[in-house]
Amino acid sequence: MTTALFIGRFQPFHNGHLRTLEKISKEVDNLIIGIGSSQYSHTFDNPFTAKERAEMIDKSLPKETKYSISFIPDIHNYPIWVEHVVSIVPKFDLVYVGSDNIIKKLFEEKNYKVKNISIEREELSATKIRNAILNNQLYEHFLPKGTLEVLTTINAKNRLNSIVNKSPSLAVDVIMEIDNKLVLIERRHEPLGWALPGGKVDYGETVEQAAIREMKEETSLDIYDLKLLGVYSAPERDPRTHMVSIVFTAAAKGIPKAGDDAKNLKLFSLDELPELAFDHEKILEDYLGGKK
């Protein structure tokens, strides 16, 4: 029994993907389909959710195909990416790769068997299809019926329009130390996990006013002596939307207590920090680097 792994973003799942997976399924007993960048959606490069992409695949592949789907979030760390994938997907014997040479290189470096898959395909790409949808050009002949059904249900054109026509949102995050320990909150809502306290800037307030308000709401602390650490604007830093964060350091007074959408609040030693949401690990690396 041979089990193969094939990874793609499928934004959206098109005829080239379909023909590739059909060919692989004829060569192996079981097929694992890894949906990459699974945590991202509602951006132009990744407009569709992992669940929607899985539905496109389920509705498009022949019913006799033996396959399973695994969601693989990005970790942006090539040295440990293969271990990350292996920890998520069922056991496999070989990896099929198309034109993505980095996947081939990473798996071969870890001594996994890799096989190239090459088939005749139309001149198409997911990016071209997204642009065609957005610009009212013909694209239906590039897609399986299952994908078209999903795109119609979610109104893909409206979604893409809303993505390209909206501006990034603005937020603030604040680094506070109390007795040489860092104030972190445990988030109550997605994305879950520990994070720097912060929140969106309201219309009509300055970023400094937003920082003071958010810290009072989330931590019950009054902050002062705000200093700008930096601006963090990578489109993928927040999986929900393009969120630009203005990050301050500040002194604080009062008794720290979780509030607003914080599930919990805790003071952490700088050398014993938990895994952090968003890009807050990068932010703290910059902060600690500036203290040296």
C-alpha cells in the first residue's frame, strides 16, 4: 500500500490541480492532499478559507478517489517546515511535487522520497484566475464544476472586490514590564494564544490615545512614558485581515487584571516567554535587541 502526499494552496482549485491529483491517485493507493497556508483567507493571495478550498476539492475529485485532506498552516521557517508537516498529516511513503522546487528540496534534505509530477496543462494559474474573476473576464473553463459551485455560493467576485477595495486596519500593541516581567494577555477570541495587549485604533483618536485606552480596557493598567518601538505592517501578520500595528513601550501603574476580550493576564520572565500569537515574537525580538 503506497500513500502519497501532495501540497498546494489551491486558491482556487483549478483544472490543472484536478488533473494532477487524478494522475497521482492512479499511481498510489491513498492520497493525502495538504492544503497549505491554511490559516490565511480574505487576502488577495489567499482569498478562500481552508474549509472552502477543501470543499472545492471534495466537490471536484471523482468519488472513487481515495484521499484525505489535511490543513497545513504556514510557519515561515524552512529548517523545521518538514517536521511541521509530518506532525500534521498521516504517514506517507512519498511526496509528489509539481513546479515548487523548494518543497522538493526540503523533503529531499530530510531523506523523503520525492517524485516530480508533470502533465500537459492549459496556460493558467490561480493568480490569473483570481484576476479574471475580478475583472469580469472568462475563467469558468479553467475550473472544475465543484470549484465553480463553491465560488458561486460564496460570491467570489464580491469577496475579491471587497479585498482589493479595502484599506489596512490600524491597531496598537504595548510592551510593558512590571518588576522585570512582561505583561501578556491570553486571547479570548481567534486567533487564540498569548499576545501583547493591544487593539484597534478608533476613528477620531490618536494612536497614543488608543494605546492608553486599550491598556486600561485589557489590563486595568494606566500607562505613561510611551515610546515608539516600531511599525509592523506585513499583510500576513494577522490571519484575519491586513492589520498594521503601531507598537509602543510604556511604563505602567496599577494592579494588572484581565479585562475586555482578554481571557487571562500573566506576568512572564523575559527568558521564559510562551508561544505568541501574530508576529509578537518578532516584535519582542526587536524590543530585547534594543535593550542590549
